[in-house]
Amino acid sequence: MNVRVTSGAYAERALPIIQELKGLEGPMLPILHAIQAEFGYVPEEVKPVIASELNLSRAEVHGVVTFYHEFRDHPAGRHVLKLCRAEACQSMGSDRIADRARQLLGIDFHQTTLDGAVTLEPVYCLGLCACAPAAMLDDEVYGRVDEHCLSDMVAEARR
């Protein structure tokens, strides 16, 4: 028996998105991406709706959301700065870049600046291994990031 679970504004706005995509083969990831595109994160109150519509447990939905680093359980800042933490970037100094980013922003990974301007996130490969270290500010990818480039990215995001 599939009991529809909807309560709250997020759940009501999410339901049409879920219903539109649930017919896809393997619909969970497309649904989560669409939900995050709509709200900027995957609200907790939407997880039971996804579970109900896909005939899954809430734990299964929660497990997918928490397994993939791309999904957020809280709103991000106006800008998202992602720093590659994969081996190629580490070998080219990404630890130093990460330390500098934390210092410039006053936050750690998975946190947002107090003014809501920037969220700092680690990623595990941006596909620019030949141009390491790599970073991404919103949808723009940067290679061969040094402290000067990082400072420019942070200044741009803070405007």
C-alpha cells in the first residue's frame, strides 16, 4: 500500500517534480538533482515524499542523499567554491590552496560564510588532472589554481 506523504510547502512543491521523473529507469538520482535544482538542497521533509512515490524506505532515500557529496541537506551560499581533493591535485599543492581558502573565508569544508556569500566544498576530481590543482566557482572551472587565483575567486564571490 502506497500512502502519499505530503506535508509542508517543500513537499507540495516537490511532488510534481517527483511524479514527472519517477517513470525513468533508476529515477532516484534524477529526482534528487531536480529537487536540489529547485530548492538549492534536498529538504528533509521531501525525503519521505520521494520514498513514498518510489516505494522505498526513508532510510534508502537518506542513504543516497548522504552517500553522494553533490547533494546538500542545507542551503548553500550564493556562490559555491569547490576545491579538488583528489590525488593529482594533492600532489600539486591543493592542501596549501585548501588551507588558504579556509583562511580567506573563515570557514571549513561544508560550511557557509556568515554573510551567506560562499559555501566551501571538497570534490574528488574535476577532471582537470593535467592542470592541477583545480577548483570550481559556481559552474566555472579553474586549473592551475595558485594563491593569487584563489584570492581572485574569493573576492569575486564576496562581491
